[in-house]
Amino acid sequence: MSKTEAYEVLVLGSGASGKSIAWAMAKAGKRTAVVERKLIGGACPNVACLPSKNVIHTAKVASLFERHQEFGIRTGPITIDMEGVYRRKRKMVDDLIKLHLDLYRSSGAELILGEGRFIEPSTLQVALNEGGERVLAGERVFLDLGTHATIPGIPGLNEAKPLTHVEALDLERLPEHLIVLGGGYVSLELAQALRRLGSRVTLIAREPQLASHEDADVGESILELFRDEGIEVLLSTEVMSIKGVSSEGVYLEVQTERGTRMIEGSDILAALGRTPNTREIGLDRAGIDVKESGHIRVNERLETTAPNVWAMGECAGSPYFTHVAWDDFRIVYANLKGGNRNTRDRLIPFCLFIDPPLARVGLNETQARASNIAYRVASMPMAAVLRTRTLSEPRGFMKALIDAHSDRILGFTAFGPEAGELMGTVQVAMLAGQRYSLLRDAVFTHPTMTEGFNFLFGDMPSA
């Protein structure tokens, strides 16, 4: 076995939290090593958040071309060059990788590409991608292992070699008929994008509504949008078996509320959840407990069951968002410097980047009712915001939940243009403990989307 090399800081995984803690500790003068299997910078800049939004924006541009007459523009028929779509995405990813490598160099953190496994507490054996191995020991160890797409045991699914989001974002061809399995974030974003780029799309979800964690009015609005765009949506539908191979032709037997039917397509995209990357890497040898779900057991300070070992991001069971993983880093780093931060009571926002986008922060009605929280609702259609008329994008709505016994904002949901920016404004008010009247009475620029808050809260009586 190779001689053990000693580091003050050892990081396994280079996602948002892993790379951030490595750069910060290295800049602070700590001898730091980062072990990463493949994706420099983690999944977000390579195969997830940023590449998907790149392709989604191309699909948005394509949809605007399709509507050219509505805007008084004359043009001939358009065609989609999927190789060009891929090249644009690939250039962005390559530029981001270069940026990350520059940050590693400037910070002084050592990036080691290879497969790391624990052989004893705080010690990794690394099979290097270029051949050979190294053994590394860290005084402090940080885990940012991430997750991968779950392929459940549906008969024939694994043999069908389905696309996951990783392969879907690398397509240089247009699937003739894409069958999307799942009704969550990945499936909704990519189903719409591939439809707008020209694929026929069928989406199959086991749940009775799309975006099943959201209120029924949200799910119904997304369903209406998808059907308007020509996406076939099958809800409350179970896939019984699959034959064939994705890209060559697939045949699905499904059970719907109306009975059994067969669906034929060219490709399958499996977007059926995520599985933590915690198996077969020797966590037990390091004294690191793992939950039945596969997530590493951590406390509210993100400390594992092993001394001087922390876990961050998706592998620690944190909400599956890059901005949450980065906040995990901030919590851990602040505590290392003598702070006392934890993961309790974080106000976590999210955006679903369909078009128009969906954004929410705080409680929705479903959650408030489940927790027996009394609330009032302020809501209005997006068409009432004059900015949407200038954009010819009137679809959607916004609504806010106000505490029944005070004027405190409990939550906000927006489905429409610039929903994420609207949500951010409400989030700041919530973080500051401000009443909804702050937004009602503010003077916002006309015509902007935030101007809509004046009208959303205009008729809300004070508690």
C-alpha cells in the first residue's frame, strides 16, 4: 500500500459545499486536498443546474421563434440544430471547468481526480483516474458526495438503458418521441424543453398531479400549460413493464385509471428521484453512520457520527438545491471559526425552471393545513400585472399566505414571468420579519413585475 500522505483538510467530492470549503480552508493556509471522481466543480456546472438552464433557454428562444407572427415579425420555417444546441451548452460547461481549475490554483487547494474509499477513520485510499493510487489522511474531513438518478425496479427499465438528465443534456439528436417517467423538477423542465425543440413528448407520473408537493392549483396550472404545448400527460399511471432499448424504440405497458394500454416511443427519460452516493465507499470503516434512506446521519451543525468529519449537501439529506449546499458550507465554515450556526429554521426558496417558471418560499396552503396553521390568502392572476401584457406572457398567478392572527407573511408562490425574482423580494421581507403591508405600500417602478405586490396585497385587511 502507498505511504499515507497527511493533510490538514481532506474533502471527498467537489460540489457546491465541497469545493467552497476546500477553497476557503486552503486560502486560510491549511494544507488541503479535494478528491473528485469526474466532475470538476460538481454536478451543478457540469450535468445539472446550469447546463439544464442553458438548454431550457435555447428552448425558450425556439418557442419565441414559433410565435414570431404574434410579435409582428416575418420569417420562414425554422429548424432546430441539436448539434448546435449541444455546442452552446458544451462551451458554457468548458468555460466553467476552466474557471474552477483557476480557482483551485489560486486557492492552493490540491485537486485529485480519482475514486476515494475509506480504509480507516479519516483515511482515504484513492484509485487515481490516471492510474496508480494514493492514501490520504485528514485532520478534518468533509464529505460532499452528492446523489445520482434512481433507476427503480420496473421490469425492463434498466435493460432499456434509459436517459437520465445527464444523457439528455448531451443529446446531439432530437428524440422522435420521448417518454418521460416522473412528475418532478427534472421531468417537467426537460419534458417542456425537448417538446419545444421539436420532440413529441409523453409524460407519465404515478401521482394524481404534476409537482405533487405543491398546491392543487399549481399542479393544475402546469398541466394546462403542458397540454397547451402539446405534451401528453398521463397522471395516476403506473408503468408495469418496458421492452426495447432507448434510442432504438421502446414499448411500455402502463396501468391507468381507465385500464391497461401500450405506449410506443423512441426514447425514455427516467426522472424518478435521487439516490445518495454513499454506498461501497467504506463509510462504516470510518465510523460514519448512514440512515436507511442512504443519507449520512448528521446533526444540525452537519457533524457526522465520526469526530472531525462533516457531511454537506444532498448526501447529508439537505434539500436538493445547489443554494442549500452552499449554505451548508457557510454553516460549517462559520462554526469552524467559532460561530454557532445550524440548519434549523432555514427559509429555503426554490424555482422550477419551466416557462413560465414556478417559484415558492415558505409555506403553501397544503403545508399550512397539515400543520393546523390558520392563514389568509392574497391571490391574483398574473394578467393583472401590466408588465405581463407588454411581454405577451399573461399566464399564471401569484398568491401569498398571511398569518390569520398577524400580518406576517407565511409563504409565497408565483407561477409566471420572472417568478424567481418576485419570490426573492418576498423572501427578503420574510427574513426581515416585515408585514405584508411593507410590499403593499412600497413604490415600485412601473411597469415591472414587482409592481404587482401593490395590487396583490391591496385589498388584504389587517389582522
